[in-house]
Amino acid sequence: MTRRFPLALRGALLLPLALLSAGCALDEGEGFAVLKPSVQAAYTPLPRRDAGDGYQALASDFQLRMDTASLRLGSIDLLASSGGGGATTFDPSSPPPGYSLCHNGHCHSADGELVDYEDIQAELGGGGSTTTTMANLPVEGDLDLLRPAPVGLACQPDCELPRTTLSRGRWSITGVRMTGSVRDNRVPARFAGTRDFRISLAATGADAEPLAVLTGDLDVPSDRENAPGVELGLKLELTPALFDVMDWSNVAAGPDGVLDLDAPGNAAVRTAFLEQLAQVTPVAEVTRGAR
């Protein structure tokens, strides 16, 4: 028996189906999520370390005052991982075959690439774990650490993401500039009075290795279960703890009397500073909404 519906009723039934179909479809070139990224970096004095006159107490009993500070980033990579598992632990002091010279958060691979510790750990975990760069965020200019402000970023190749989950951000630091002064709080003091210092480090050349590579966890699903608009605020906070490992009495002064970390004779102190910098963990603030 054939059932017939009035035209008005048939249209009423078809209209919701059409709307449902349109709601589930993606426009051409439209991803599951669209990123609206920004970056902000800051140097933040800590109240518990206040030593007066703008100085901050360090674990070494030196006291440091920061007068100017800026950071340069080559870019930030947004990564997604899949697969993996296992319990093999990666030890940077004893890298697995195919890797060498592990420092500042990465190792040199046999083909000359820089590979993050986390990526090597994922490989050792087995199970076909892979890490994919979903977006590269170039950062133009220096970030003023004493006057922090969010800077909007563009995405390469696109801010539209396929179905995935961003799991990690990788920051390549290519320049550090700081000036200030230090004094010794020990009795007897390791040096008298205050000493000005200067840090002016830069990775030069198109193929130059970054000064340090930082990584921070992300949890940003790109799917139909979450709102598509993703305001991704990437933030880095440096504190006086960055200088705790440095023995300022071993920093040689330049011709102008300023303690200069970039001077050839200060290689050991410079390395300690960069290793400490590589331990800083960036964070992310995520707000989701409409596209």
C-alpha cells in the first residue's frame, strides 16, 4: 500500500533533512578548527625574592636587577602526535643509535636535523608513533620581556586544521638580549660593589642552530565535538630562577668593564645559562568559540 503525504507535509519533512545536511557539511577549504594564535613573553620578578632597589635574590647569593630584556623567536611549531606507547626511557647523556650531541632540548640526528627529546622518546616508545607539524607560526621582531604584550601570529601553511589534536608547541629561541647589574650578598663578597652585565646572544645565518628549543604541552582537539574557533594564547614567563646556576664571579668583563656573556672567555657560563633557558616550559591559554 502506497502512502501519500500532502505537499505541505512533504516539504516540512524534507526541510529539516536539508538543514541537517547543510549543518554537517564543510565549506570547501574549511577545516575542523581555525586557529587565532598569539604569543607573549615576559620577565617576571618574584615577590619572595625581593632584595630591595629592584634586585632579586638568586640561589647563588648573588642579587640581580634587570634593566632591559628582549627575546627573539624564529618560530613556534604546533605539533600533533599519534600512535606510540611503551616504557623505554630516553637518556640525553646516552642517546640511541642515530643521534648525538644532545643538549638544550634536542639532539642532532645522523642526517643533520635537530630532533626534540620528546620526539626521540616517542620513537623509543614504539607502536609507530609519529609527530606531525600541523602549523608553523613565524614570529617577527623582538619580544620586550619587561613590557609584555600579546602579538598576533600568522600560520604556515594555514590556520585551518584538519581533524587532529594539537599536543605540543615547540619554540625556537634565536636571540636573547639583556642588560642589568649584579651584586654579591655574601660576606666576604666575591666581588665588591655592583657590576653591570650584558647578554647579547643570537643565532646567525639561515641554517644556524637555535640558541634553545623549548616545548610545552597542548591539548587542542580539532573535531566536530568542540567549537571551531580557537584563540590560542602562547605564553612564556622567565623569572630570576633563570640565573640561579650562574657564578657571576667567574664571568669575565669586557674592555668596557661590563660582564659580557657573549665574550669568548665566558663559554662555560653562557652554556649554563642556555641550558637553564631550555628548561623553561611555555604554557597555552585556549578559548574556544565561533569560527
